[in-house]
Amino acid sequence: MGVARALSAVMVCATLCGCATSNPPAREVAMVAEAFGALNTASQPLLDDLAVAERAQGQTVALERALQARAASRPGPCGGIPYQGDTDEHGNPSGPGVIAGFCNGDAPYYSTIFDPPATGVFRRALQSVGDYTHLLVILAEGRNIDAAQAQLHALAVNLGSALASAGSIAGAPAAGVGPALSGLVAAVEPLTRRVATRNNIEELRRVVLQESPKVETVITALRDSAPVLFDTVTERSMTRLNGVGLDNAEVASEEIARIEAYRATVSSYVVLLDQYRELLHGLVAVYHTPQQPLALEALAQRSAELSAGADAWRRAIANLRAGLR
């Protein structure tokens, strides 16, 4: 295996050495893009579970607000829409009941056609990293300014959507991602203006690489939000563990198993984000020194390892869902 890898590196070097130093390593960029595809695909089931958990949280908040409005008998948030139904001495529902009205602010938590706000931030922020990776692919393949402009437009749209959601969910799972997205938006705006003036593709490449640390900051913000993500997807299990589970060993055992399975799942998410951040950092370094065979070989190996890890993680999540639901 070591000989094969060394031979591969020599062949890559031989190919690149015949080119000018400004030519980027297209093969290696494609491998990084494939690694992102694997990471993104593997992340979606976890984000789906986050969406379910976030909706449940939002609906619980709506119910608590309606119960408080009933108890206070005076207007409150959303016009003081009260709960209609029987309650016990603690003010909790004790039988069939309903929130006696509709609050527009609760719509994202009851609708199932789109992600609730925080999940949407996570998903779009991750997509913006993918958009940036695809932009690097376009530049590496030497495509024209029109292709770069289209990709920058997609990146700007995803960033705008993510920022709009982040601005309305202070304290929610993805609120900490907002500042990192703002920094990336600030970097992308001058890029889109530069492309609009149809500047040289080489100049665009230089500026894109210069702004790469902003993308790494978004990845860091995503992984730093993992503890709150974990708290969200395990909240129901924690509640049952500390409620019914106190007197029921079977329920306690089931919920502990679910919590620990999510701990492993979110841990893999953090590790893969760390690996992708390092991979993107290494890719930028290779852009600047494309003739270095050791750097190219290391990049290829790390891309393959991340893809394999993401595939293993995807299968682990499938097993989690099959075994615990």
C-alpha cells in the first residue's frame, strides 16, 4: 500500500511540475469536495433528528405559554392565547385540551415542510461550506468567470438564508453560528462585486484563498455548537430518565442507551468537522505550493480517511435509528 501511494504521489507531481506554479491541483480539490459530500450526507440524519427535537421544544414552549395565559387570565405573548382543557393543581394538563388560538410565531415549530429555525441554520451553514468547496473546484478546474459567478451567487443565497434564521433564534442551538456566518458574508460580498466586474479569474482565486479562514471559522462555530445540539436531541430522553425512569428501571435503561448513542453520534460529528477544517486548511496550503508531492499525498490520504469515517458514521446513525426507535 505504501509503494502504491508513493507512486501515486510521484505521478501527481510529474503532472503538476509540467505546469506553471499558479495552476491549482484539480485532482486534490476534487477529492476534498468528495470528502465534503460524504460528511454532508452523513450529517443529514442527525440534523433531521435535531429538527424533530427542536419542533418538540417549540411546541412545549407554546403549550407552557398558553397554560400561563390561562392561569393569569390576562393578555401575554401572542395575544395571551389560553389553554382550553382540564389542568391539575400544578397547572399542568390533566386530560384532553388544546391551545385555543393560533400564534404566527409558533408556525416554524408546527410546520413540517421546512426545518425549524436553528436546524435550518445548521443545515444552511454546512451547505455554505459545501458551496465554498465547490467554488474551489471551479477555480481548480480553470472554468470561466461565469461559472464562478453562479457559484458565488449560490453561496451568497445560502449565507443570507442562514443569517436570517440565526438572527431570530438567540439562545437556540445554532445562535453561536451567526457571528461566524456574518464574517463569511462580509468576505463574500466583495467577491461577488469583483466577479460582477468580470475581473481576471486568477485574481478571484487569490482573493478566495485569502478568505478561506472565514470558512474555517464557520466550521469551528458548527462544532462549538455541538454541546447545545446534544442537549436538544437528548432533552426528551433526559426528561423521561429523570421522571418515569426514577421508578422504572426498564425505561431508565432505554433512555440511558439512547442518550449514550447520541453522545457517540454527536462526537463523530465533531471529529469529522475538525477533520474537514484541517483538510480545507491543507488544501489552501497545497494551492500555494502545488509541486509538493508529500503535501499532495497527505491531502489525498486525509480526504480518503474522512470519506471513510463519514461513511462509517452514516451507518452508525442508521443502526441508532433501527435499534432505538
